[in-house]
Amino acid sequence: MERLFYPQSIAVIGASKTVGKVGYEVLKNIVNGGFEGPIIPVNQAGGELLGLKVYPEINDYPDAIDMAVIAVPAEQVPDSARSAVYKKVTAVVVVASGFKESGVKGKELEEELVQVCRRGNVRLLGPNCLGLINTENNLNASFSKRGPKPGSMAIFSQSGALCTSMMDLAESRELGVSKSISIGNKADITEVEVLEALTEDEQTKVIVGYLEDISDGDGFVKAAEAASTKKPVVILKAGTTAAGKRAASIHTGVVSGKDTAYGAAFKRAGICRADTFEALFDYSAALAMQPCPKGNRVFIITNAGGPGTIAADAVEKEGLEVAGISSNLKTTIQHILPAAAKVNNPIDVSADAEPDDYANLLTEALKDESVDAILFLLAPQYLKHPKDTARIIAATQDFSKPVLASFLGGDDMMPSRTEMAAGRLPFYDTPERAVAALRTMYNYGAWKNRPARHVVRFPVNRRRVERIITRRQRTGRLRLGEVKSKDILKAYGFYTLEGRLTVSPEQAVEIAKFIGFPVAMKIVSPNIVHKSDMGGVKLNVGSGQAVADAFELMMLRIKKHAPEAHIEGIYVEKMAESGMEVILGMTRDPQFGPMLMFGLGGIFVEMMKDVAFHLAPITEEEAVQMLKATRSYELLKGKRGIKEVDINAIAVCLQRISQLATDFPQINEIDINPLIVGELGNEPVVADARMTFATSVPLRPKTSW
């Protein structure tokens, strides 16, 4: 990326004399931006442009050229790239559209362009991009309407338009930009190289990005995790709905992956994910201006009761805590506020508070150990000196704790927002947006301070699993039913109850008597996934006669409901003791590898979609966090007459699935439904399971990060 960010000389191939054309605007930006090296306009017409000599061909320029910006129509780009390669440039920026995003012909043009650059050992940014900006060396090699002021926020985006929008927003919040990179179609340089470069960039303190897809899931997670360890990375991932995916495909010629996988990948890498463009800058501004809170206790200062109540609700909804006021802080506040004021959090200073009152409250809150973050709320009700209040709050903060503000209102509050921006005090139109930013800051801080990742390796029987998978792949039987799936799970330390596959009523009775009543009976067929729906499950069968009757009845029902299904027999198994039913699973995402799933059984999964995801391999701490991420976690801890279950045992099961999935990239899916979990000390029981395999081993198994 050094070739792009710090060129010593730049050529613009397709420089135009027509104002408004891309070739003119790029050249004008390079010239007006103050780039200090040679600038070489290239156009067959020759002549002079913006005070510079125009060369008919790039090779007519006598000296070396580091970078070329190609601003010609798409069909002319490959030949222009060849001339740049012949000139031995080191980097090429292609701003033209009309490549893979436009169809088959455009895709062929893009492939030709990539081959030209690769053969010449030239790095390519784009095509279909805005260009790039590096304020450190006054480089504006883009057709952006205007360049940003220098600062510490780096921007990268697949959308050139959103690059300009983000720079405009940054300026409105007095946030300067270090670098802006429009990656467009990512034919060569992708988000991975950009993240790696910005991680090491000393001018960049916060990285802000917009993505429609990710080219290399494994590489992205590694690069993003390395970046997040050093500085906040805030990303808006678009194309999360069916309509959004179609639009992204048209826009940049990509096909987006599953949004759940992106969410799991972002969580692993410590990325602060924004769900909206508005949130992208809400979070970025807070992280650029303020430190992350050390805890989740929020102190709210307001001049009206309504906004304070809204903020308190938002704090609790976001999983933060309305700070309890310590006795020392309470005493101090009583000396600051009028005698009639109630000292509760939120602190209502009333409409006639002076700017010094806010400053004094902030000073005390910053010193008190019961407060982790401070939120100021001001409504324009007879408010005296809103601009002075904003200025004094900004001047009083010492950046030991995050301080955010929400000055509600319109035109009356505009001067105060200018003061807050100048004083590095993040401001928001509503309390909810401010609290959402605080929650993001808290989550990022917690991620940075997480324990070192240590993935436990359990003693297992790998050879047993290898034999089963090899045999299945050889015969092409890639769907595993309950019996063989349990064999694999047992080899990896899961507990299953004793059971046997039977093919006759007599054999079923014999096995039931051997293992002891009551028993469960389940149909075994590679063609039937939902056995219960077809009458293929019978529970709590308590006698030999009942077993024989159930066997015959189940066979009749299955033949009626699924006459074409191949029936291997009926599995007779010891009936499990009662407990809470949970679901564990794994699906292998094509970009990010094995993705684990956890949820409670029944309506919690089917209707409430209350599930959590995480990429494998997983640590013990991450497994527990998966459980806590579900809304139903409180039920696991025991609520409303429900006994507490062994939470750590579930976490261990998730780690064992993680190890199985990373050991065997041939496994596409694992579904344990249900896993019956009892009280502390009781081994979780695999009641049912199934798996699917790939036809062959993936070329690049995702084994560890």
C-alpha cells in the first residue's frame, strides 16, 4: 500500500480539458490538493492543462512515474494499463465503471485488466472507484468534490459516493481524515490489504468502513482482529436483506454471504458494527473523540425530566446500568444544586441552571469511582446560554471518562453543536443515539480487555471419526442420521444413552428389556429429517408389549407418510431423564468457515429466533458469552420455578463441537437437537443428532485463528 499512499510522481491517463469530466476533476484535485511531486497529464491531444504540459502518451514523459490514475472509458482501460506497466509504474488507480458490475463483457474486461497488472507486478485499486486521498502528503487522487481536512479518521468504502458522504459528515463533526480509500470492485486490492495498512498507519486512530461483501473471510478476520487490537474499527455491512443483496450485486458485481456469518465474524474480530449509516458516524465520532468506559455505569445530567427518563430507559435497554450515586457524590451534588433538588440519577438540574452548574457536576462525576460514563441532556425549554453551556462542558472534560451530549432541538441548538464539535465532545440529536454510541464504546473496551484467547483441546478419538467420514464419502452417503452422528459425537466426548438399532418387533423388545424401561423409540431413515412430524418418535415406552405395538404402529405410519423412504430400522434407546432442552449446531460458511449456534429448544428457536452464533474455534469464555447473548439465558440460570442447569456443561459441549468442526473440514453441518441439560453435575445428554458431509475435503480448511 506504500505504492498508493506515498507516490513520488503521478500520471493522470485520460486527463481532460472539459470541466466536470472525471479526467479533469482528478487532475484538478491532485493539483489543488498541493501534491508536491511531478504531476503528468496524459491525453493524445497534448497541449497544456492547469498549467501543466500534457503528454500524448505516458511513455513520452522522460522520467520515472510511481502511480497512474486511469480515467478513460472501460474498454480503453486495459490498453492504458499496459502502457503504464511498460512505463514501470508501481500502482494503478482505475476510476471508470463498466466492469464486472455491468455484466459479462465488463467482467471479461476486468479480468483482462487484472492480468495486465499482475504480469507487470503493479498493484491495482478499483476499478469502479472514487480514488484515494492521503492528507498526510497532500495527495487527493480522486474525483471527490472537495478534499477533507487532515485528521485521525481513516475511511474505506466499496461505494465511492459513500466515501464522499463520510468525508462530508466527518467535516460536519470537526473530524479530520487521515486517508480515504475507495476500493470499488476490489479486483486486486481488497479490504484486507487496506485494513493491514491502516493498522500500521500512525496518523489513523479510528478506521471507518462500508462493505457490501468480503473477498477473503479468513484473511479479513485476521486483519480486522489485528486492527481492532490497536484501534477501533467501525464498519457498516450492507446487503443484509434479499433486496440489499441484489442491489449489492448490481452495484459491485458481488454475491453477499449470510448476514449471521458476518455478525459472528465481526464479533470475533472486535469490529464495532453499525446497522445504519447514521450509526456509523455516531459510533465513529464517539470512539474518535473519547476514551472507552471502564465499566457500564452511566451518570445522566439533564435539564428536564422527560429526556432523562428516555435516556434511563435507553441505558437499560442497551444493557448498560444507570449508575448508583455514591454517598460522597451525593453530598457534593447537594452543595451544587438548589436545596429543593432531588439527588437521583438522572440528575435534573432544572431549566434555570447556569453553565457553571453543569461544569461543577461534570467535575465531580469525573472524580467519582461509582461513575464510568457521563451523558448530558439539554432541552431548549427556557435554556439560558446553550452555547456557553456546551463550551464549558467541553472545556471541563478531562478525557479520563467518556462524556457524550444530546442537545435536543433544532436551530436553537446549532451554535452549541459547533462548540461541542470544536471541543471534541460528541453530540447526538436524541438520547437513544447517544446511549447506543456509549454501548458500542463499552463493548469495544470490553473486547480489548478480554482475556488472552486460549482454545482448549480435549482428548478425542479422531480415528473413529475419520473412518466414518471416509466410508461415507467413498459411498456418496453424505447425510448422517442419529445413530452414526451419535457415534461421531461419542468419539468427541459427548454423552449418549445406551441404545441399539432394531429391525423387528421381537428384537426391539429384547433390546428394551436389556437396557431397561422406559425407552424411546425413533425411526431411522436417511430420507426423513423431522421424524416426529411423521409419527416416527415414541417416548416413555414402559413395557415389552408397548414396545412391540409401537414398533408396528410406527412402521405403518412411516409407510403411509413417506412410502419412498428407505427405512433402516427403529432405534431403541434408554429414556433420558427430564431436563432443559437446548439446541447446538454448526454450519460451515463458505467465507468464514465453521459457525457455531446455540439456542433453547421449542418456541425459543422456532418462533422467537433466540439464537447466538460464533465462529470456531471457540474459547471457554466465548462459549459462555454465546449463552449470555440469548434472551433466554436467564432461564438457564433458573427463574420462575425453573431449576438452574449446568451452564458450564453446555459451554463445554460447544467447545467440543468447535473442535470437531475445526478438526474435520469435511463436516458441513452438525445439528444436536435436543441436548438435554440437567442440574449442576449432571452430564448433558445428546437426545438426537444429524450431520452432513462435503463430497470432498475443502481446499482451504479453516482450522484456527
